[in-house]
Amino acid sequence: MRLPGKVAIVTGGGSGIGEATAMLFGREGARVVVADIRGEAAERTARLIQNAGGAACAIPADVTKAHDVERMVQGAVQGYGRLDILVNNAGTGIRGDVLDLSEDDWDRVMDANLKGVFFGCKYAIPAMIKSGGGAIVNTASIYAVVGGSLSCVYPATKAGVVAFSKHTALRYARHNIRVNCVCPGHTDTPLIQGLLGDPEARKELLKSYPLGRLGRPMDVAYAMLFLASDEAAFITGTELLVDGGYTAQ
């Protein structure tokens, strides 16, 4: 038990990295609020945690909407009495370079990936201050630190998440609130599976990974767990690469 008595919110908890993280946190003793824009997916993850003996509830939330995020945080505090951990994991991606991406697509990805992190911190930090501190873990990406040719907006959002996290870590350290990022490589989630429907594309991508495989959601979840736990009590304002050696090349 690495999170006994803690209350954690995980956004995008209905699938992929968010689902794995929510389930791992529940197994490690946290009371988990599973948030997802798809209410039925959030409910499914919460039931899985409960069936495994953990404590969890589901709150449908669109992280691009301030009132949804505020309601999400209020629901966690009202349901469990405090808030200790926030994992800002919800996000999306789309292909397109600067010449062919539409303004609407740019805004949609910016809102989900960057504004959603802003809203999460905006409403969670006051609750964490009341609880005596907390840990925020934001999902960034390897594309926050290296270039990628498939999308112009996705790397921009993830680099923004890293910079935003550093600022917020410095600003709220005096309140015993730590803010860090996890930067996953390509991870076998529904989002990546949709982008890599072609077996040949997947085969080519695997050549870029020294460990010879893509990441698994639980690989990233364990990194989230470490940064959220008291084991990382002296770590803030940093980013942890979980990328099978991709960026070491």
C-alpha cells in the first residue's frame, strides 16, 4: 500500500493510461475518483476498482469545461473529505502540420491537452492547500522534448504542459504541493492503436524503440504512482521519461 488514505482524481480514467493508473492507485490504497468525458467508461473503471476491493466513484467530466472540472473537484471533496492527488491525464491528438491543420482542430487539441491541465490545477490546488498539500502528475509526452513529424499541435500542447508544470511547481511548493510530468513514449492505448492501424507502420515504429516494444499503460501507471506517492516527496518540477529508450538515441 503506497497510497493509503489518499484521495486521488484521475482524468481520462475510462481507458488506456488513465484506466491503468486509476486501477493501480485503487490497489495501492487510494480512494479514486475516475473522471472521463464518457460517463459509462468512467463507471466501468470505478466498478473494476470496487470489484478488486478498492474504493472508487465515477464523475463524468469534460476537462475543457471549467464548470465540469470544478464540479469534479467538488465531488471528490464532498465524497471523500479531501483531495491529495490529481492526475491530469485526459487528452487527445490529431495529425496535421502547420499548413493543413484547421483552426478548429488546433483549438480542440489545445483545449483538451493544455487547457484541461490548467483547469485541473486551478480547481484542485485550493482543495489540496486545505488538505495540507498534495501531488499533481500531468501527462506530457516524449514529443515535449523531441520533434515529431505527424502533428504540429500535439507536441506544442505537451511542451506547454511541461512548462506550465514547472511554473506551478515553483509557485505552490511552499504549500507542500508537488507538480511533475510523466512523458510517455508510444503506448498501446486506443489512441495509438487508431493511429497505427497499418501493421507495417507499427513495425517501422518498433524499430525506433531500443527495448523492442511499445509501452504498456501499466508502465506509465507505475511512473504516475511513484510521483504521486510519498516516495517522491523531494521531487517537483520535473518530467519523467517512460519511453523504452526512445529519446536516449
